[in-house]
Amino acid sequence: MSETQVKSGLLEVVTTISLPPTPKFVAIDNFKVNTARRAPVKISYLSDNFTTRFLAGEGKTEEPADAVELTVRKLLKNSLDKPITDELGDKTETTLAQFYEALRLQRGGKKGALLTDGWWNIFYIRDAEGTLWAVNAVWGGGGWSLNADSVAGPGSWFRGDQVVSR
């Protein structure tokens, strides 16, 4: 089976994103609404769920990590999170620092591996308590709109959205 083929017909590999090593990452120091021209990542919106799960109190902190290559996959049909995470298996999770770095590569909404045309980019990331969330970004309003959805929730992702994983 080639890298672009999948078992269930749910996901198709689109591209990869090469990220450099990350230093210690403190979420509240990086995720801020800021659409200024020189913002490191243009962020136009942080949902209440994202703020509560990753920024509240002292926020989530991650230790330094090695360089990594993430795989971007397109959803070939509408899906809940469970079938997606089942398909990805042990490659499902990414880190908040990797999410931030992927956004930084497209800080101004320029074309790249992540979608900037109204479709969602979905990453599976654990909060400080260890709970897995579907952390997602969509470009609009001059910046990234960020949200965190429960993987146990009833919400569905749509054909055409992208999933980013290890």
C-alpha cells in the first residue's frame, strides 16, 4: 500500500510539513489575538474552549522537542473524530508547539501545506490534564481562528478538511 493510499478510504496524504526543533513552549506566551503586520502568527480569534484548555491559569507548557515531519491528510468523506484517530493510530497526536510552528509557516495566510480557503486544519493535541482535543484552525478575518473540540463530541468534520499528524 503506498503512502497516499489508506485502508478505509477516509484519508489521503497531501503533503508533509518539516518543522525545526522547538524550544520549551509556553502556550500563553505565544497564542494571542494579534493581526498586526509583524505578528509572529496572525491570530484573529481564540475560542473559549481553546483558551480554557490550553491558556487558562499558567497555560500548557511543553518541553523542547526534536525536529519533526508532520503529514497532512485530506478527509475524503465526512467523519467524526474516532474514525480519524483510529485510522491514524499511534501517529495521531501532535504538540501545541508543532501546531504553532505550522501556523507560523503560513503566518499571513499565504499558500502552503495548511488550508487558507475556509476549510479546517485539524490537529489532535493533549491539554495539560492529558485530555485529547481536536485543535483546529481556519484562516479568516486577517488571521487564524483557533478552536478546540472534544474528540468525544457529536461534531463531524467535512470532506475536504485536513488532518495534520505525525
